[in-house]
Amino acid sequence: MTAPPKAPGDRIQVMVVGLGMVGIAFIEKMLTLDVAGRYFIRTCGEEPHYAYNRVGLTEYFAHRNIADLYLNDVSWYAAQNPDHFAFHLSEQVVAIDHTAKVVRTSNGHEYAYAVLVLATGSAADLPPYISAERANSTRGVFVYRSIADLEAIIKYAERPEVKRASVVGGGLLGLEAAKAVYDMKVPDVSILIRQKYPLNRQLDAPAGALVLSKIEALGVRVLTEYEPRGIVTRTCAEDGQDVFAGFETADDQTVEADMTIFAIGIKPRDDLARASGIQVAARGGVEVGDDLQSSVEGVYAIGECASWRGNVLGRDNPVPVLTARFYGLISPGIEMADILAFNLTQTTGVAAHHPRKMNSPDLSTRLKLMGVDVASFGDYFADRRAAAPTPAPEPSHGPADGEVAHRPRPSKHRVAEDDAVRCLTYHDPFSATYKKYIFTADGQHLVGGMMIGDVDDFAKLVAITKKKKKLDVPPSEFILGAKKEGADNGDDLDDDAVVCSCHAVTKGTIVSCVKKDGVTDLAAVKGKTKATSGCGGCAPLVTSLFKAGMKRGGHAVNNHICAHFKMSRTDLFQAVKVKKLKDFRDVMDALGLPGSLGCESCNPAVASILSSINNDHVMKVEHHGSQDTNDRYLGNIQRNGTFSVVPRIPGGEIHPDKLLAIAEVAKEFGLYTKITGGQRIDLFGAHKADLPDIWTRLHAAGLESGHAYGKSLRTVKSCVGTTWCRFGVGDAVGLAIDLENRYRGVRSPHKFKGGVSGCVRECAEAQSKDFGLIAGDKGWTIYIGGNGGATPRHAQILAQDVPPTKVVQLVDRYLMFYIQTADRLMRTARWVESFDGGIEKLRRILVDDELGICVDLEAQMEALVGTYEDEWKRAVEDPELRAKFRQFANTDERRAPAEMIEERGQRRAADWPKNYPPEHFAAARITTPKSAWTWVPLLKTSDLRPNDKNTTSAAVLYGAETQLAVFRTPRSGRHYASQQMCPHKRAFVLSDGIVGDGADGKPYVSCPLHKRNYKLDVADEGACSDSDFQILTFDVKEHGDDLLLLLPPAEELDALLGTNKWMVKQATSEALGLNAATAIEIVGPTGQRVDEVPGTGGGCADAGCGDKKLEW
């Protein structure tokens, strides 16, 4: 490549037209490769936004925050050297004078250039029966291409009259558009496609039929082999504008709809080049050679606006560019950007490299559409061409989404048409999995393939097809499995295997970051390589490669509890035990950072260890500040700041009198009542101030704490066993009651649950519990390490045919060994999985006593269970502890934490929205300047239970509506104050959070709901670990026994922080948008909601409920 002439100042002026994904990729590569500083790069972007991720555009419907899509943070632009880079937003290049080498913009500016790079991308295409002018002038007609398009769709879809939405196009883009309006709760969503099944340019008929069934299962109608003849409109009576009303078919039928989105494909934006005399291909796109230069010297085109060898990348490939979560869409453009940047910077001077040339790009794709993982790689239609080599007739209008306008030039990944190929196909309708792999006739090479459902091998298969590697395993293993060791962490990938197709990042690049560059932070690796910043589908593999690289490089991936304790929980447990330490302050001074407050990780970890060893009451002043969210007030804190009340019902057996007592308490205090999966009763919505009274009533009825709040035993579930069941072999109820009463209150690294089944029919689901017992003819089988939660795991057998007298002994050993050796917050399932030697080693230790510690484990458990007391009984009987449950330390008044709504006859807290907007509370929002604030006495020093062992806190009420939190740290005796509300979820809970300190030694409070950390020092202005939020903090001083806060006038603070203003309300949440899973609709076979089916009304008729077809 001939170096372009230099501009004044010895810097070569590069003008980039377009600030999209390809444009910014080119700019980044230039800034990285131009180490000599030879170039000055300028770009103009016509949109008001910084470069954003179009591949993930559909995610905008969920968060509606454009900043979440930015490829680079705003600060990245500001950090660039202005002598090398300049950018202009909302400014479009409208003319090119390639003779004078200047461009003119929509803002009237002229910019000179030596190198011009066109990265104008593409525009949405329309079918021939509607012109762009008519689409723009008809209300309710949209395309799906930019943020502006999405905002228009959102605004229109939210109109109350919009009940039906039709999407034209059954390719990737069409399905994404349909999913978007479906998620916006448009009641009737349909997809109109000309083919027999969706994704016909990516999938064959069986695979397409599988995707079709998954889409229809969501309640989305798909009209196949359907092509409209035109649109139907009506005239708006108010302004005379045409309003979309549906489609007209060839047989003069009408499909009614209230809005439509055309998603049939894209066309290159080549109008600027065409108007400037730059050669454009007949089918569109700026013609470029292998060096990406256009017909005009010094003018290049990259991305979707370019036509290389007759192919418009992004249009004539089988995959459109705008779809979320898959590979291979943007990759041709990124490859172009890489080639051009390389050739401009690396082909002159010392050790100059030979210019690179454009080669056929890999069009493999991986995506997730409407909940279905879909992938295709290599020549995935090689079998179709071999069977029918004659090309299909060209479509009558522009290419539909996912279609090609003409037959593309065969890529290097394709086999010749006369070459025989053979396919291996796997179709599992039960798991919605489909795989078709195409091999050469001799089975020596993988040609291509497609996958639905299980796409985990995508990166490996792409690498094999790209390199045309001769297979070292039989083709059958690709379908049947037989993964090599290390497959999950990428060990079986070559270094040049591309793991992030969006940005062409190889495995070797990731590994090199750790091995050569010494990067030991995953976030830094992602930022350095751009991996995961496109569709995000490569994130798991990138993480695995990073971890493997860390291990091979000798970098320690430590399991320290936190920065305050440079040891694992196991080591800390043994040290605390040997040193006989009794409280957090002693543990920190002896084993951590002396004088530190700790953090939200180590405080509850140490508190749990102390409870597992000493079992002191968790509300004692020296322990209370270290307790996590739920242990602090002996109840699960709920999303509105209230608590749940869960009495223990051992084994699920309960006397009717106790049931009556629970019912009476629930009615008296207005509690939401629900039966749990652990065979007990949850009472929700209890105010903190009511908890002592509630538990006083429950104790009077003979009930005690169920410890649903602690990292401790929850329940031991049972079937009725021999008590009632005719199949019972063992006394499941009796054993479950004995085990639950034995281990009640035992603190552990994480919660644990038990189950006891009286026979092999296993009605108590014991094999999904942390410990489970199943009765057999010869005794009990003991299972350990099961988990039925987020990651289900089947329990494994510890011992079989165990006599009843030995059951407790073995369970004692197992639980105590787990308590002493598991990591913080590690469930038994992960502990068993990760234990060195696995279940076999555990059997030798716990059953065979290989280490000679079983007697000690049994004695330690016996001592621990012997210290049990009902924590709630002490709390309600001790006046000092009982006083801690007041809502405010300075008044008996109360303020409701959230609006209550009625649902199914019970009252519950109003819903949270999907997200609250960012909120920054600062003194500048208060009218009265801080210099005019006054010292206000709000509580006594004694209200904070001052001590030298742990942090204490309290909430106070100021004015009519303002809730404040006050904190006291040990030893220093310093006081801090802040607003009580955490703005993340608008919960008035900060006084209940753990107070810790960071590396700078400054204190912060960690919100008990979601662990947002807020700095408490007034000088830090309430800064949060999440930059979206900030709280107000206030100065505190002591005057005698009074604590005074420096505050503005009460009415001003009420106006800013008032409870009623910020409390969660249903109307506000609905306006901001609820989570998609907060409600469901039952849809009948016809697509109608059941409550709309005539004769059902959503309730019970004379003969039955709902759809008659569902009766049995």
C-alpha cells in the first residue's frame, strides 16, 4: 500500500464516516497500532449517541438505557489524545469531494482528509408493496434498525389501542422484533413469513419446525407461506393521517393489526458514495478490492456499506447484521477494520509487513432467539446443494431477512457441489435439541452444521471447519459426546481458535494477556481484548480460559475470605477455635487487620464461625453488628423492609391448636400466609416493631423459631412413613422430628436442609437435600450433598443399610466436618463436588474413620447442639434486646415502608419495577445552604448501645416524614448519619446494614437487601459502590448523653427524603415497567386468554373451571 501524503503537522489525516460498530473498531485498532503517532483520526456520527452495540440492540427494550449498549464508556472518548483523535456526534457527512479531498457535513463544516474510510453501514429494507415515503407517513409502520426506531416502537406499542402487532420477516431480525413486542405485553403478536418455517436460510426443515413449535408455544402466531399484497390503512379523524390497520392478501383477505414492524433485511448505505462518483455495485454497496480500496484512490469502505467481489457483507450472507447474542454477524466488518488498520500502520518502515488482503469471511453464527439457542457453522447447507445444485429463482423483491439476493461466491469453507457429503443428525424433541453435522464422504473432515438447544461445542466446531483439520475422532463422537478432558475450559482449542467472533479474539490472545502481559483481572482482560463486548455469548469460555491461564501461570486464585482476612474460611475456623476467640473484634485484632471494621463479607463469616463454635445469642451487642441481613433481627428481611415469621414445624407434623395459633397471629397482624416447600407456614409482612409481640403469642402456643433466617438448618422434610402409609418401611416422621430438633439453630457455612422418606418411593425428595435418609429393608441409606435450588444436584450415597442407632452418629460427623472445612457460603453440594477425593474420600473419613477424627466430630456436635436456645424466646424476654425492634429510636411513631396491595384475598407489598432510575442525593438539592443548617438532638448515645466490640446503629424520625440512620463504630466511638433509604430499591433499611471499611480505612454501610455500599464519612458525600446511586450523609456530635445531627430545616428534608414520596407504590412501578415474570396469562388453544373465552370468565362455571378441554 502506498502511504498517503502527510498533512501539515506531519500527521496523516484519516476521516472515518460513521461511528458504528465497524467504524469504532477501525478507530480503536488504529489508535492501538499507530504507536508512532503518524495519524490524526476524525469521525462523524449522525446519531446523538456514542458507538453502541447494534448486535445487542434488542436488550434496549429491557433496560432502556443507551449507556448500557455503549461499546466504550463515555470516559474513553475523553481520555483519548486530542492530537490524535476527534469525534463529532449528531453530525452527518453529506458530501465528498474526492478531488479536493474534503468532506462536508450537515453542520456546515468541511474536513480535509488524506485517507477516507466509509463505514456508513446499512439501512432497513422494505418490501416492494410499500415505499419508504409511505412507511414514514403511515402511523403504526416501523422498521427495526436503530435506537430511534426502538424508541418509536416502544412509544407506539404502549398506546392503549395497540392490541395486535404483526412482524414481517421470519429471519433472525424478524424473530428479534417479534420477541421485543412480545416482551412489551402486546396481547396479540404474529409473524408473517413467505417460507414454510422461520430461519429457512440458517436451518433445514426439521430444525426450522422445531424453532416454529417453540415460538408458537409462547403464544406468538406464525403465518407461514404468507406474503402480503399491500397494507391496509384507515384515516385518523383528528389529523387526517393514515393509520396502519393490517395487510391485504392476494385473495383479497385482510389480516388486521394495529402496528407492524418490517424486518425483512438490510441494504447498504451507499448513497453518499454514489453521489460522489465513487463506483457502486449493481446490487448495492461501495465496490472495493482485496485491499478494501474503492474506485477512488485513498477512499476505502468497510462493513455493510462495502461490496467485495460482488458480496455485500451483512446483506448477501445468510445472516443479517442486527440480531442479539450470536457470532458471525459483525465479524466480517471487524475483519475489514482490522485489515485496513493493519495495512495503514504496519506495511511501511522498518520490518514492514506485507499488506493483508480480504478473504472470504467466516459466516458462522450463534444466537439466542425467543429462548432458543441456535447456531450454524461452516458450509451448513452443503447437503442441500449436493441434492439440488440448481440455484433457486431469485426473489421478486429485495432480500428478506436472512435471504440472499443472488447466489454468493462459494467460500473456502464450502465443498464443491459434486463432492459427496454425509450427515449425522440428532433430534431430541423432549429437550428441543437438534444437531446436524455435515462431513465429507470419507468422514475425515467436518464441513459444517447446525445446532438447536445444545450449542456448547460451537467454538470448537468453528475452529475445526475453518482450519479444515483432519478429524482425530470418528464422526459419531461429535453427536454422542465423549468430550476430552479440558473441553469445558478450552484446553482442547488451538491458540488461533476464535473464541469471540464479534471482535476476532482468539484463545491465544486471552491466554497471552495473563501469561505475557501479566493481567490478572478478568475485567481487565475483557477491556484489553474486547472479548464479550459484542453479543456476549463467549463470556463463559473467556472466563474459563482466563482461569486456566491464571492457574498455568502460577497466579494464585485465592480463596481468602476478603481483604481483611488473608486466609480461607477453613483456616479461620481452626484459628478461632484454637485461640478460643469469642467475638469479632478479638478475631479481627488477632487474625485480621487490627482495628478494622471488616466488611459485608467477613463480618457474617466470622459471626457464623463464632456461632458454630460458641453459639452465643446473635443479638448480643458484641455480635449484633456482624450479623448479616436476616440474622440481625431473627427474620428474613423482605423486599419492602418487613420480615417473615416462620415457626418451626419439625418434620411437618403439627397439632391443630398450633395451626389455630398461627392463623390467629396472621389475622391479627395482617400477615400474608403461605405454605412452604419445607412443610411449614410462612407469615410475611411483619413490621420489625411487631416481631416481639408476634413471637410472644407464638411462644405461648408452644411454637419456636424455625431459623428460616439463618445460614443454618432450615427443615427436615418427611413423608408420613409407617405412621400412616401402607407402603412405609421406616418411621420417617419420627426420625425427621428427631433430626430437626437436634440440629435446630446450628450455624454453618450455608443453609442446609434434610429429608426423610419412609420407603424407596421417596415422597420426601430426600435425594435432593443436603442430607437425606431413605428407609429400606435392611436399614437407612444416607445421602449427602444434594441440592434442589438454582443448580440442582442429585445427592450421593454416604452409607447404606445403616441401623437406626447409627444414623445420628453418621449425620453428626458429616455436618460437623462440613461446618469446619467448607468455604464461606458454600452449599454441601459444591463442597462434596470440590472435596479432594470426592465422595469416596468422604466415606473413608466419615464412615471408616480413616483420619481418626470421628470421635472428635461427634463430641463437637454434641457440645454444639447442647448449647441450643430459642433465640426468639431470649429476644422477647430481654428488655434491652426487645428495644432493638423499635422502628425509630426517638419515637414510637411508625411509617409504612411500602404500599400494600391486595391479591387473591391477601395483602402484600407493591411490586418493584424492573429497575429504578439512577438517583443521587446531595446537599445541593436542599435550598438552605449547609452553613445555615442547625444541630438537632434526635437520640441518646445510650440508644446505640455503645461498646468497644462492634458497630451499633439505629433509625430515627426527623420532621414528619424523613427517616435517618445513625451509626456508632467501636473503640473510636465515632458517629455517622445518613438517610435511611437505599435508592437502589427505595427500601428504608440502611440502619440494618453492616458497617465496614475499605482499603482507605473509611467506613461505609452495606445495604442489607442487595449490598450496595455507601460511604458514611461526610467528606465522601455518600458515594456508592454503584455509580448510579448516592445518599445524603450528615455530621453527628455528642453533647452530654445527646446525639445531635447537623440538619437542614425539617420541611426541606421532608420534601427531599420524605417516606411517602419514595416508598414503593404499585402505580409508580407499573409506570417504570415491571419484571416480565411478575404476572402470567393462561392462554387457550385458540390463543385467547382463558378469562376471555366465552363462558369461563376466568372463574368457575357450574360444571368446572376454565377450558372444558382441561377437565378430567
